[in-house]
Amino acid sequence: MGKINVAILAGGSSVERDISLRSCENITANLDNDKYNIKIYELPKDGSTNWAREIIKEPPDIVLSALHGGNGENGSLQGFLHCLGIPFAGSRVLSSALCMDKKTAKTVMAANHIQVPADVCIKRGERLIDYADEIRQMGFPLIAKPNRGGSSIGIGIAYDMDELEKAVDSIAKKYDDDVIAEKYIQGQEITCAVAESKDSIDVMAVLDINKRGDIFDYEDKSKSSSPLGDISNMPVFMQDMVKAIAVKTFTVLKCRGYACVDMIVKDEQIYVIEVNTLPGLTDKSLIPKAAQISNMSFGEFLDRLIEFELR
Ligand SMILES: Nc1ncnc2c1ncn2[C@@H]1O[C@H](COP(=O)(O)OP(=O)(O)O)[C@@H](O)[C@H]1O
Ligand SMILES: [Mg+2]
């Protein structure tokens, strides 16, 4: 069999552009050159689309997306590739769009009896005051986040209505987006790296992100400076619950290939915070680390991902 032509998409115009370029570097460094011809498409910051004309002219056997956030992760890019009939690894249109829209994803999870933090969603352009009763009922502290954000950008904790108002205004100014005011859960923040193969959906590893402040923020995420822990401190039945919930979440949100399911655990309660369908793949990121923990090199993980799509 000849070599497989792999196209890697990276860069793009989202705020996560730099992380994307680093993910691309790590993928390139770990793909086996004896098996694959690699072509990198660096999507420009300005959103211009020459790369799209090029990929249509010369379609690869498979696309690996190193894009994070924005059109790369919200289903748009997935729809484009789907229309062209170009195979790609990872979640499809519906799941990508669903997981990008935190409130809708939470609604689907809750309907499937997956516990999520209580929230009030303030629709774009509406006033906080109209939600005041609901918010007081929920109680502070709350975390305010853009519904379709990423990398913790724009997120803040509010301890009273004034602080919440400031947080909501600041998000509304910067983002054309609804704002989620969500019950702040003070607990152990973990992420579950989930991978799908032909026969099953498995949790490769559950990592404690050892967050240092109140929020696992952009700085922590991009630098990965705090060491990752595991969940061996948890009772075994809780570890099993965490894994079962991760697989269930992956399934009900119709994810494909791989994803990270983020949770906070407090007093034996497990809350799913969000799901990332295109999590970082840099040498410091959770997915390559999780692969390693489950006795797979990152190269083998990529082999499996490609095999799964091209089977
Ligand atoms: N309900 C919550 N309670 C406590 N911390 C939260 C909550 N929601 C988010 N956070 C903190 O904020 C970070 C980013 O929130 P998240 O919902 O994952 O958005 P993003 O898409 O920006 O990563 C989380 O990693 C966590 O540290
Ligand atoms: Mg997150």
C-alpha cells in the first residue's frame, strides 16, 4: 500500500491561533514519515481562503485538524470538508456546533441525566436586571462566561450582583454572544481524554489539572505550567463514575474520534463543565499526555485516529 496523504490544517483566525500552530508542529513531529505524506495548510489570520481552493484542487486522503476555536471547531470547517467528501478525523458538524454552544450542550447533557452546574443564560442584548430574581435564587459566587468562548478568555467570578453586571457587560462588549452566569463549583477540576476506536469508546486517562487560582485560566492553559496530577486520591467508585460519565457525555453529544470532557468534582458530586472537540495537541497538551498514560505514543494515537476514519 502506498503512503497516505495527510493534510494538517492549522493557524486560522481564532484567539487560539498560536496554540494551533504548536499543535500542528507536534502532529508533524509525531506522524510516521514512512506511512504518510504530510502537507500543512496554514490558514491565515485574516480569514482569506486560498488554502480552500488548494485543498479542493488536490484533496488529501484525510485531514487532521490542528485548529482550535472559531470556525475550525464550531462545525463550519467540518461542514466544508463534509461537502467536499474529504475524510477528516474528529467530531462532525452537529457535535462540533453543539459542544461550541455551551448552553445548548448543557441542555442536552441535563436531558440525559448528566449533572451540570445550574445557570442562568443572559441572551445577547438583554438586561441583567430582568434575570435578577433567578440569579439571586441561584446564589453567589457565579462564574460568567461567553456562551461560545474558549481558552477561559473573558471568564470571571462574581461574588455579588455588581460584579456580575461588570462581568456581563465586559463579555457583551467583547463578544457578540450570550452570557452564561453559572454556579461556581469549588472543587477538583479534572479532564477526561476520551478516544474512540472501531469497537469502543474509552477514557485514555483522567487528569487533575491542578488549577492554582480560582479558574484554570488562559495563562495556565497556554503555558501548561502547573504539573498535571491524576485522580488516584479519589475513591475507586468515584473514578469509575467519572469515566462512565465521560463516555456517556461523549456519546450523547455525538462526539467522534477524540475529545476532552472537563469536569469539577465536589463532595462526591460530578459536574460536567464542557466538552472540547478539538482539544490542544501540543507536546504539553492533555491528549498526548493521556495517550502516553494509556501506553500509546502520540504517533500511535494519530495512527489509530487515521485508521479509524479510513477503515
Ligand atoms: N461552574 C464552574 N465552577 C467553577 N469553575 C468553573 C466553572 N465553569 C468554568 N470554570 C473555570 O473556568 C475555566 C474555563 O471555563 P470553561 O467553561 O471550560 O470555558 P472555556 O471554553 O473558556 O475553556 C474552567 O477550566 C474552570 O477552571
Ligand atoms: Mg474549558
